[in-house]
Amino acid sequence: MKGIVFDIKKYSVHDGAGIRSTVFLKGCPLKCLWCHNPESQKLSSQMIFYMDRCIQCKSCESVCPKNSIKIDESMHLSDVCDFCGICIEECPANAIETVGKEMSVREVIDEIKKDEIFYGYSKGGVTFSGGEPFVQFEFLYELLKASKSEGWHTSVDTCGYVEFLKIEKCNRYIDTYLYDLKIMDDVRHKEYTGVSNRLILENLERLSKIAKEIRIRIPLIPGINDSKSDWEMFLKFISKIENVSGVDILPYHNIMLEKYRRLNMAYLLDESLTLEKERVEEFKQFFEKNNFDVTVGG
């Protein structure tokens, strides 16, 4: 069994309890306008272009067997690109990279096994994230199964926009769900993520009956979900969910803007958006006053 992995982050302390290895799988059904990992959205591999490294030699254009590359202030790929990698090998400035690598279950397990010494004493483990890891459901299932056979604590970071049968099948191998809630109002959820939140909320209610542990994760986005009314809607819904051990606040930042440029993707929010630390602290205290364990950053 193989899948597409775009990163494996070692020594992570923001993706669940303890020290963890986080495996990022490509593919996501949402298109959040603030997405911090735009390279995760497509299931297929992509090219990343570092303009600051490019020396304008245009070797990539000349060696491409499909004539699919055009270089100016960015790199433009036509649909005929098959990611053969010749341009990457020929670039003298290392200005082109591929994001998204095909890996087998065994290859992933062998990689994260290198750090299992940290899982035990820190009460950490392995987290599967994305993108949306359930997009690669069969691959995720086998990764979870293999991880539990190694004795590791497992977490899955999910947006919840997935067929519930897939969650049910994986559930026996998942210790903690990191469940994203973005916007409670359905109309605004569609506007900013591209999909309705009805399935997401329904799945969370159903999941609460079978999950061992759920932590709610809320990306706090200025002007989008940081009003007092937003907070109250979050609280009203979360308060009726069983097995919620806490709330993780993920403050907005714009350090991912360079990723959009390197992927030649448009960033549709105001690039100057900022989130004040005081606003994050207010949100944190709001949930703490309502008896939730709260972290900032995961």
C-alpha cells in the first residue's frame, strides 16, 4: 500500500500530546482561504519554485521533454507536466523542488520509528495530518494499524468532512482525534472553506459516542471567526459533545504567504491581516472560564 506524503515533521509538540512525529498526507476537500499548508490541497505531487534562487538560466525550459515550463517572475506549468523531475535535476541553482512523495506504509513506519525513543518518556506518539488524512483513507488505515502494532499512541487531525464509515473503520486504531472546527455559521463556512459544515458537525456528534478522546482545534482568523458571537456559537456546540478533553487555539499567521508564491497560487485574503495576541488571550480565557483545558498552538 502506497500513498502521497508531503512532509514528516519530527519532534513536533503542537500536534497532540508529548513529542510526536507528524505525517502530512496530501489531499483536502476544503479550500480554506487562510490555509497554512496550500501544498496539501491537491492529492497529486506539485512543483515548488524558489524565485529567490533562480538565476534565469532557463535550463528547466530547454530540458523539459513536454515543453511545459515557462519562467518569468514565477514558474508556470502546463497541464502536460508529468513531474518527471528532469528540470529539478538540471537546475544549477536548486530553485525547483517537488512536494509530494509516494511512500509505502513500511517506508513511513520505518522513518518515524527512528524517533520512537521520544514517544515513551514524553507520552507522545504519531499524528497523521494533512490536508485531510481521510482523503487517502486506505493508506491512512494501514498506517494507523501498523502504528498501533508498534505500540505507539496515535492521533488524527481531521476537518471532519469525510464519510463517517471511514472514521468508524479507523476508530479502533485512533487514540485521539484533533477535530477542526472553523466556522459555526453554515453560510459563512461555505464562503470561506468551499463546503457546508453540516457533515462536519454531524460527524463530530456521532464520533463523540465512539471516540476515546477528542480535542477541538479552532484556527482563529481575524475578522472571520474571532467575534464574541462566534465564540459563543463554538461554546454552545462544543459543550454538548462528549469525550472532549480540551480546545486547541491555532492563531492565524501569514508566514505561509511565501508558500503561495512558490506554488504560483493566489492568496485571496488580505495579506496584511494580523491577529493581536490580546485577542488570542481573550479567546483562551473565554473557554477556560467555561471549564475547558485550552492550549494555544496545539
